[in-house]
Amino acid sequence: MEKRPEMKPWIREIHAYVPGKSRSASGRELIKLSANENPLGTSPAALEARRAAPGPDRYPDPDSTGLREEIAALHRLDPAQVICGTGSDELLNLAAQAFAGPGDEVLYVRYGFSVYDIAARRCGATPVVAPDTDYGTDIDALLNLVTDKTRVVFLANPNNPTGSFLPKSEIARLHAALPSDVLFVLDQAYAEYVPPEEDDGGLALAQTAENILVTRTFSKIYGLAGERLGWGTAAPHIIDALNRIRGPFNTSLTAQAAGLAALRDQDFVQRSREHNLAERARFVSALEALGNHGIRPLPSAANFVLILFEGALTAETVHEGLAERGYATRWLPGQGLPQGLRITIGASAHMQDIAAAIREMAEAAQ
Ligand code: PMP
């Protein structure tokens, strides 16, 4: 047989990212609660700015200058310490690529965001997975696995898919205990759902420490998942490394325009946060009432809840049952969680409908 290009052996090890679905097995369009998008949509001001953006015949600003300045102003950062990306996914990948390579280790916790595994492997590094403690992040277990080959540590706070959250003191403890030549990537994709007074201190840490990159996204609370826009902040030498390898025009004209307007509409962010807090609390308490059926919602600081099905009713059955009722949710056997179903907090009526449907299914399974 004729020779053909062979993918690198470390690329062969990668399982492609599996996105949250919006259709049932039969192809029916469902209400999508499988990708942690904002049920309130997008800020009207951001939609208007997106419409008014310059025509697509022009390249966007390659450095996302105005957007970086707005991000910096809102969060009191130095714009020189801010980088924008094609979603925060791009920045996670760039971080691994710039700071790890073959022979190096990239460390993260079990039940971490699935992109960390891809980011580690695609640069030829070895992923190392720390054990959890009852689905939560165990800082000591993570630190135990740091070796002199560890180059990057990924941690999402709040974490996806578990929803667990570490307070400021634990983030500071982890950072202080890591060797100073290990890059700590603190992924704050869901940080805006955390009440400001419970902030984990990551952004402040990234302004002074030499080895921490904090990433955020416009995909969740800002309702701009389709624009593919994220940002990160770190010491100048880290931003410099990421800038060297990012795509030259990595944020589009419409993403920059919509992102900027979205940042200025903090009322929308506040409404989204309040909706999430109220509906999540109501949904979790409805599920907690089903504890005798082996149903356990994990405490969540994010815009989704991971529900464990440890009794007669299985996560797979609920996943299918909810699809029949019109809802797409995220069943996670591929992430080692066949007992887990992750449901995004959606509209109030939908969450009440889902809680009632799960109760019905639990009673029928007895
Ligand atoms: N980090 C975490 C923890 C996430 O859950 C997600 C989205 N699923 C991302 C990063 C990436 O989001 P985006 O690329 O859309 O910014």
C-alpha cells in the first residue's frame, strides 16, 4: 500500500471533544440544557453592537485592543496583561503548548473539563489525573502528584462538570504550594455565577504572581457562546508566550463588537446571575427531596447541576426520558461518570417541568 501521512502517536491518543447535543436520537430539536449556555440569551446591547460591526470584508483588530481595554477597566487590570482568544478553549490550548511538551506532565483533577486532556496530549505532554474527594477538588491529592516534570496545572473554579467550588483560601494555598516554575491555569469560565463576595481571588493573584494564568469566557453568563470569545490575564511574560503562538486574528469583528457591548451591560449579567441563583436553588431542593430514591444533586456554584443517580433509576434512563419530553441534557459516561447527568439551569418553567419529570421517573422505577 502507498504510504500516507501518519498522525503523531500522541494525537492518536486524543478523543475528540464531545459537545453537548441539541437533538434527540431521532433527530428532533430539543430544548438545549446540555452546554451551559445562558437561558436569558444575549444582552440586547451586544446584539445591536454585533449587527452594527464593520463589514466582513475587513480583518478585525489583530490585538482586540478596545476589548482588552474594556475588560481591563471592568476588572481593574492592566490591558497589557490581558489576552483575548477564540473562546477560552484557545487560551487553555495555547497555555499547554507554550509551557509543556514531550516528556513534561500536565496535571488536573479527575472530573475536570475535558479540554485539559486534549490540551496536554496535543503538545505531546503526559496528562496526570489527580483523584477527587467525593467529586470535589482535593488540593492535597493534586499537590501529591506534582513532580519535577510538572509544567502546567489546570483547575476550573467553579469546576465543570461537578459544579464544585474552592474558596479563596484554598486557591491561595494551592498556588503557594506549587513550585514557582509550574504554570497554574485557573479556569474561571463560570466565575461570574459566583457572588462577588465569594470571589476566589484569582484575578488579583494573576496581577502579581509570575506563574498563574486566569481564563474567562463570554460563552456563559455573557450569552455569546456562538461568537467564540474568551480572555485571560497573567504576568507579561506569560501573555507574551501566548501571543507568539495564537492565531493572528483570533477574535472576529463581530465577537469584538459584541463582547465590548456585553461588558458594558452589567445589568444583563446581574439578571443572569440572579436568575441562575434562584432557579438553581429551587431545582436542587426539588431534587434533594428525592434522596430516598438515590438521587443526589451535587452542590453547584455554576449554571448547571450534576445529578448522581445511585438508586434504581439510572442517569441513562433519565437522560433518555428527558429527551422524550423535549430536553437535551448531558449524560457523562465518556468522562467516567455513567451515574451522572449534568443539566444546565434553564428557564424557570423548564426546570420545574424537569424536576417533576425526574420525580415521576424515580417513583416509576421503585
Ligand atoms: N472551561 C470550562 C470549565 C468550560 O466548561 C468551558 C465550556 N464548556 C470552557 C472552559 C470553554 O469555553 P469557551 O471556549 O466557549 O470559552
